[in-house]
Amino acid sequence: MLYFVFYQLLKCEFVIYILANEDSSGSVGVDAPYVIKVEPSDNGPLFSELKFYMRAAKPDLIGAWMNSRKMDYLGVPKYWGSGFHEKGGKRDRFMVMDRFGVDLQKKFEGNGKKFPRKLVLQLGLRLLDILEYIHDHEYVHADIKASNLLLSYTNPNQVYLVDYGLAYRYSPEGVPKEYKEDPKRCHDGTIEFTSIDAHNGVAPSRRGDLEIMGYCMIQWLCGRLPWEDKLQDPLYVKDSKLRCRDNIDEFLKSCFPSENIPEEMKKFMQEVKALGYTDKPNYAKLRGILQQGLKTIGATDDKKLDFGVSTNGTGPPSVKTPKRKKVEEKGQSADETKGASAKKRRAPQKKKGKSCFWTLPIITNISNFGVVNVLNLMCNPFRSEWS
């Protein structure tokens, strides 16, 4: 019989439970490759994530996609299991998923808020792989940003897109949703990156994901987007993006005033601009644009992510970026915990209850481990057993 002890860590109203061997003398939970993400059952974000994971992120689906395209990895987290736990009148929803490492926002800030051009283009190529997969499985992400991109826990050259709390099934049963503006949904997403469609209250789309991705890459290259000083004014941000879409050259000049404009960014944004709301993107063409950018700087995609000091020039003056926030639909809470890191996170606002993670040791087949055993571990707050 193998015993485990729960260690409860209270940090900024965020709770983390870590599994450890009873006689463990080392750091607790250091090598655990899985986490259990837990939220009160009436919170919306985890429910939205679960719908995506159960439909599109099962290991066999991801494996088949990778095999058909001869890919070494795909940056979509795998779904391992989920369920409910009820005790003392409180009902929680949980999901078992992979554990990841540091997010790219921390890397970005630690690198002076700039990434090298080669790295940005490589991240763009990885994102295109991810987006093509989730788009092909009828979903869009709608909240791409550095803090939702996590490095692998075991391989620093692999990056994963997490947090599917805003994921949207844009094409149920292969029938794309029509363009329809809803004033109640205006400005959904993360304000500095969200798409023009989202500003207009339109449901997320494939072109919206690519627009968001474009804003991210440009920010990573130059350090700041032109509207970052007025993020508290969504209409100003929307109007700024409209002007930038209408005149991509001027947009990029404002982002790169003292250096050469990366031609691949101009071509990428032009391709996105040309897409209709229900159009399927030409992912191969977009990859070609980014790969040509690598050739321009004498680089190749060697699959190694080098976060060294940027040599992209001075760019716009450095100004402290205001706190990032999501503009939520009334009555729905934001999910700031991400999907896969068993680390401290800023406590979400307007939560009805606390979110938390449990880290799990290696499980050869988590489906055999079973929901009952997971619940047994969760039922006793300080001691449980796993045979």
C-alpha cells in the first residue's frame, strides 16, 4: 500500500494541492507530469474547456493528426479525463491534463519585452500547426497571447497553447456559423489582442485567431502595440485596429519607427485582411510567408527556441504595460489559472469559488487509474491512499 499526503499551499487566494510520498524528503510534486484542474461546477470557463478537450484533444485524435503529417509534436494539450466531486454540499468539476512549464509572457518580460526575430517566426510556425489542428476540429481559440503559451515541462523547445475557456465551436457538424453582431458580446477576449470581429460582438472565427496571432507576433518583435496606452477604452482600441487594418504599412511603421519593417509581417497581415468571416485560411501559404522571413535573416527552423537577447532594434519607447484583463460577458468569470502549470497564478476576479490544481505522479494509463481513485485522493484533505 502506497500512502500520500496532501500539502495545502495558500497563496493569494489560490489553492494548490500537491501529492507526495509519505516519506518524501525532497521537493513535493517536482516530477509530477499531470495536474488536476479544479473549479466550482457552476463556473463557466472550465466547462467550456472541457467541451473542447473532449471533442478535439483526446490523445488518439492528436496522435492520428501528427502521424498523418509526420510531425514530432503538436502544441495542443491532451485530455486525460474529467469528472465531478461533491462533498459537504459543494460540487466541483475537475479535469486531468498534462503539466507544463513557464509561460511566454514571463520569458517576454524577462527579455526586455522583445523576442528575437527568428524566435518569433518559429513560434508563428508552431502556432499555425496548432491553429490548423483546432480549426480542422471545428474550434477556434479566441485568446492567443504569450501568457497562454506554455513551454513543455520536459522539453524547452516545445510550446503549447492552453486556456480554452473562450474556445468556440465555429463550425458544428461542418456548418460554419454566420456573421452576426451581438452588442452584448462586444470586446470579448484580451483587449490588446482580440480581433476586430470580437470588438464588434461577432462570434470568434478562424480569421480572428490569425489576426490575434499577428498582433502577438508584432508585439513580440517591436515591444508594444500602438494602442497599449489606452486599454481601458475598448472603442479606442477597436478604432485603432480598424485604422491599422486599412493601412497596414502605416501600422507597421508605427511599430518599427527606427528599423526595417519585417516584410513577412506585412504579408501575413495582408493575407489575414483578405479573409472572409467563414473563409478557410491557406495555412500552407502562411507558413511559406514565415519561412521566407527566416530565409531573409539567414536562418532556418531548427526546432530550437532561443530566447536570447533580441537584436530587432530599439523600437517604440518602453512604457509600462497596464494590467492585462479580459472583457467578460456579463455574469461569466475569467479563467486566469491556465490549463497546465502547477504554479502560483493571479487570483481571478468575480470567482464564485477557488480554482486549484492537484499534481499527479506518473500514471501509465490514466483511464485505468480511474475517476474513483482520483476522487478518493480528493475526498480527504490531508491524507489518502492509492493502491
